[in-house]
Amino acid sequence: MADVGLDMPVRAATPRRTKTPVVLAAVVLAFAALVVPWIGHWAHARAPFQPSEMNLSLTLAVVPVSEVQNAIEGYGISGDQLRAVQPKSATQEAVVGQLSFSIPKRMPDESQMALFVIDERTHALTQQAWGFTEGANKPGSGFDAKFAGFATRYPWLKATAFSYKDGSYAQPGTAITIGPGVQGPLTFYAVLDPIAIQVSDVTKDVLVALGFVGPEGQIYWAQRLAATDQGQ
């Protein structure tokens, strides 16, 4: 008997579904989860402008505190606009200066710049500093806790850090604050330690810096300011 062949139906092979799109999508999502927060942080901390755009120019002079008012009036500022304090000793000195600047772009609300005057001989922020500008918005005087962040980012601004003594924190000194709407130039003075020796070179013994901090305490930048000595 001859063999009878049976025609068995042949099922076509089902192509295997590739997992590549699924894996690729997972990689993209994981990458986005890592990158998007970083981009947001970068944009959040990015300054709206840099110091190089501000046309910064600084003049300084060191005078006895008893002569601060005359030095201020030399900049065309009257005693009613910026009044000098009384000296604590006959030899106490103060730094008097004028910072010219322009704000190239709008400052974010609640952001501010701070002008720091630091005695390089003692590495201490001055305890009293005051300033005046023309216009409706005026500079302030004080120390915002946000300013302490400059010491963390810039070692040469360690004088802006809080100090801890006897179980409590103390602010390091006083800065002149520049908020949105304040226009230059800024005429200012900062009183030095009443028992300090006389300043021999204001451009070396005194450090003046301008810092910019955002509305949520983000440190945008800080810039050392090169000064022209008006006392020479």
C-alpha cells in the first residue's frame, strides 16, 4: 500500500513584537526625570544680568569720621539726604565713596543687591554703612540672612557669614542694600573699627564687593570692585 501523505495546515510564524520602543520610551522618561529638574534649577539660579553689564565704577576715600559729612557733600549730597554718624573715638576713620552703576534689565521682585565694605586687615564686615541715591526708591541698610550664602560660595566673602557665640548666632555687620528700582549712582559711607590703626592704602586695606541675591535666597553672583582712590 502506498503511503498517503496528509496535507497538514502550516501556521505562519507570528513575528515577535520588539520591545525597543518601550525600552526607548523608558530611557527618555528617566533622562527627562533627571534633566528637567536640573534645567529648572539652572534657570531658577541664573542671574537676569551679569556685573559686566552694569557699567560699574567705584571711587573711594578714607577720612576721619568727623569729616565724613564734608566728604559726602563733595559728591553733591546734602546732610538732609545722607547724614554722617558721630565718631566713637578721635581717630576713628570711615570709607566714603560713590558707586556708579546701571541696571540693564529688570530685577526680579524681592531680589536685591548688597554692597559689602570689608576691612581686609581684620577680615570683618563694617558695622555701620549707609547710602543715598536719587529717585523714588532708596537703598537700605542692614543685613538680610540671605547674604550669609555669599560666604559659602565665595571664600573671600567669609566676612558675611554669621558667627556663633555663647549659644546664639550673630549677624556679621551691615550692608547697603539695593532693591528693584534703585538707580545709580550710590553715594555711601562705612564706618571702620574705632580702635583700628589708620588705613594706609584704601585700595588694599578695604575690600568693596557687590553681591546679587534672588528672591528665594539663590546666590546669583558677587563681584569685587576695583576702586579709584579719591584721597590721592
